[in-house]
Amino acid sequence: MKHNIIVKFIDNYDYQNELNHIKELFNKALSVPGVSGIKFHPAIKRASNRHDLWIELIVNEEGLTNWKECEVHKKWLNQYTKYIANKVIFDCFD
């Protein structure tokens, strides 16, 4: 299953400058039981009517539950929520 996190950052936040830090943080989730992969899809162009970053976690049912409780998720929320203008969470099967 895929756990998709699609974010639109606030206008004055340079997420491109932080992208390596975000990737580094999320890659730690690969040690969470049930999380088997992570893909990052940054936007090609910033626009007011488009989101900036799509993070795709490959998980099983256990992984989805574990993700919500893991330290990586908590750090993501604590460090980056203040920079997010809008967020879409979408879970789906392949």
C-alpha cells in the first residue's frame, strides 16, 4: 500500500534548500517495521495553485500504524508543520 503525503509549503519557505534534510529524516523510517520504501517527488515548478512535494511511503498495514507512532513522523510534524500551508494525505493500494 502507499501512504502519500503531498504538501504545499508557505510562500516564503525555501523547501528546495531543506529537501536533503527532509529526505534524510524520512529515510530513517525505513527502519520502522512495515515500511519498505520511500520515494520523493519534488515539484518541477513552484506555483500558487500547485503543491510542492509528494512523499510516497510504501507500507503494509502494520507499517501504516507504526508510521503514525514513530519518531520520524513526530519529528516531521514538529519540525515542518509550521512551514506547511496545505497537506493532503492519501492512502491507496498499487
